[in-house]
Amino acid sequence: AQSVTQLGSHVSVSEGALVLLRCNYSSSVPPYLFWYVQYPNQGLQLLLKYTTGATLVKGINGFEAEFKKSETSFHLTKPSAHMSDAAEYFCAVSLAGSARQLTFGSGTQLTVLP
Amino acid sequence: SAVISQKPSRDICQRGTSLTIQCQVDSQVTMMFWYRQQPGQSLTLIATANQGSEATYESGFVIDKFPISRPNLTFSTLTVSNMSPEDSSIYLCSVARGALSTEAFFGQGTRLTVV
């Protein structure tokens, strides 16, 4: 079984500041890890994913995340926040081998202050 | 990528009635899933829609309440039966091209309000 914990249901940053959204996972097998973004009244869009290989993965819109097995973490970062980054962010894990049957974290609402 | 169309995008329904949500994909996919997102909550997997056979339901979800059909590789429906206000949620269709695909795509969701 796998689970995901997102620390901080709400995060506020100033425009231009660093964005850091935290995600820790639990999995009995090597996990696949994902970050999705959900804008108001829209579905989910994949930001980035880790499957195998390089532990630092880059995604769309300037986001990146680093898989740290020793810390069971997959934190999402962006060097400089933009107003358009305001959205709900979900970390998710699946059993290695597929993106099916994702287990999602509780989500983090990111607010970007002018 | 895959383009997913869900209908309706939103609906307001009377308690005790049923609503069928449609999910249409622009290309054939192996895996189709239905998720529920309750107000202010994360997504929870309801079931995997299997073509030509009964859907595989997750713990806490049953076929009588959430019957699912999948007649082909591009289409699926989810019915929310005998609705109550507790069923008010966003229902999302998700697809993955293959059983070993590393990316799942999501539809825009159906926002259901039961009154």
C-alpha cells in the first residue's frame, strides 16, 4: 500500500519568491511520483513525474522536484513565483510500473501575493 | 497526450435521482478510471473501468451505487445512483494509454450538486 502526505494545506508566497511545496510518500515498492496542478474549475494537469533515472526532474512552467529516497520526499519547487501559479497542487504516488490507480495527497493551495 | 471530454460539466440534481456522466477520449486507451473529489478534499479512486467486463471497484465503492460501463476503448460512463447531498462532488475521468503508462490524463470533471 502507498500513501502521500502533503505538509501545509495552504501556502502563501510573494510574487518573485521561492515556491516550496512539500510531499512525503510511503510505498512498499519503488514508487512513481507525480505532481499535478488544478486551476479553479478545471481538471488536473501533470506538472512533472519521477519514474526512474535522474532524481531531479523538471516540469512545465519552471517547476522542478527532487526525489530523495532516504527522506521519502518529492518536494516541488520553483525559483520565482508568478501570479499565474496560484492553484491547487497535488502530489501523487503509484505503484512502480504505471500511472494507474494514483494515490493523491490532500493537496496544497498556493496563493501568490503581489 | 490525450484529449478527454466529460459531459455534463456540471449539474444540479434532486435527491433520489440518478445522473450518468460520460467520458470520451480522442484516441484509444487501455486504462480508464473514475475519481471523486469531495468539496475541499483530494481525489479518491472510485473504480477502474474495464472494457467488456465489470469495473473494478475500490474499497468503499459499490456497483449498485456507481455503475460503470465501458463499451469500447474510447468511451466510459459513470452513473451516480439514488443520489443524496453527500454525493455532491467533482467526478473526474482519467485515462492512461497502456497498463504500464507513466502518465495519466484527466478530464475537466463534472461538478455535481445534489439538493
